Amino acid sequence: MPSSGHRLRDVEHHPLLAENDSYDSSSSSSSEADMADRVWFIRDGCGMICAVMTWLLVVYADFVVTFVMLLPSKDFWYSVVNGVLFNCLAVLALSSHLRTMLTDPGAVPKGNATKEYMESLQLKPGEVIYKCPKCCCIKPERAHHCSICKRCIRKMDHHCPWVNNCVGEKNQRFFVLFTMYIALSSVHALILCGLQFVSCVRGQWTECSDFSPPVTVILLIFLCLESLLFFTFTAVMFGTQIHSICNDETRLKSEKPTWERRLRWEGMRSVFGGPPSLLWMNPFVGFRFGQLQTRPKKGGPEFSV
């Protein structure tokens, strides 16, 4: 029978590693360290700056829509309906952003590659697993090590600086909602900007806004550019995420999978939780997350990271 060290040098994964990571990797770890693991926040300078910029840009868009376009409007219901709609989209987008940023994306417990844990797996002769040398953990199928989060992440799609977090097994739903609501709010802002320009050109620039005409033009042009850029980025990302979910892929591993792919709706239900419903669209609602389990294909290529 091969030694434990030999088992850790290969890349085939043990089926038990697709189940819940309930193993306590360090019996000597303190309660303070356990609490730190529960509070998920990546202390990355670039990521934190990008996350703050995201919030500032959304707040700026809300300011221009509310105070430059809607409040000065003489049509009461036009202002109310569009104000409520845009602010709801903004709140949903920022809430989804927070959930994406502060949710554990599916980190594998550190330091669980111990002799005791290896023995508990009851490996058969010739059966091998893969150990991550960077965080000293046994890496499950489709997990990848993120150099920024400094953890192995289950079903890692990519690390996004705009949410200052990895997009992985447990927070992909919130990231999809974030891209969707940003895209919708961007389209809404572009439509409102177009209507505002038409209104100002047909009437008097001094009457269509409480700000001076030069300031109004600058604010509207900047909002148009911001909305166009955000819509392009988030719409493409949203489509990419939905395609990956339906095809049971990630951006890091989209070729020759060694796992059995799910049906399209199975992938959507697995990420969003439960059957299709309006709750899928709600970032405030949590769901009982079911661990994604993958089974190696018979005779398929080994999965390497």
C-alpha cells in the first residue's frame, strides 16, 4: 500500500472530499481564531478600494437621478414611479454586493491535511488525494487556491476586485444578482438621461434642473458614460455566469471536465437554492445551501489544479 506521502503527491480526489467540510482541522486552535474564520472579509487594499468605488458610483448615480432629473420634474407620478424603481434597484444591487463581499465563497478548512484525517478517509490501496502546499489542506474536486484570499475555494470561478472576494460555491448567487441589478439600474439611468436631454432641449435648460445648465450637462454626461460602462461590463458578466451555471462550469475550468455535469436547471437550483421562484431575485433571503457533489467520470482524465 502506498504511503500517505505518496497519496498526497497525486491529483485524483477521494469521494469523501466532495461532502461537507465538517472536519476540525486544528484541535489546538483558539476560539478567537474560530471567530475570525466566521467573519469573512478579505483585507486586500486594491479590492477594498474597488469595493468603495463601486458604492460611490452607485450613490452618485442615485444622486443625479433623484436630485438632477426627478425632483425638478413637474410630472409628479413620473418622478415617484421612476424614483421608487431606481432606488429599489440600487438597494438590491448594493445589498447583493454586500452579500457577495461578506459571504464565505466556499473556503476549504486550513490545515486539515493531517495524518489523523488521512486515516479517517480510509483510502483504498492506490487511491490518492491532492494536498495544497500553500494552505496545507486536502483539496476537494474543482477547488482552486486563490493567491489573494490565501485559501482554497470550492468551485472557484474567479476573484473579483469589485466585490473584494472570490466568486465561488457559496456566494455565486449573490454575485449573479449584483451583476443583474447593476445592469438593470444602468439601463434605467440611460433611459432617464435620454429623456432628460430631450426635455431640456425642447424647453428651457434653466427650468429642467435646479442646477445651472453647464453643471447639469456635465453630471448627465458623466452618468451616461458610467451607466454605459457598467451596463456593458455587468451584462457580459451576467451572461457568462448564467452560461457557466447552466453548463456546470467555472471560468477556471471549462474544458474537458472530469465530473458529471448536471442538467441546466439542476445547476440553477443548486446555485440559487430550491425550485424557480421570486426568492431567487431576493438577496436578503438566505437559503439552506446544499453542498455541490461531483463524481469523477469513469476513465476520465485526472483533475489537476
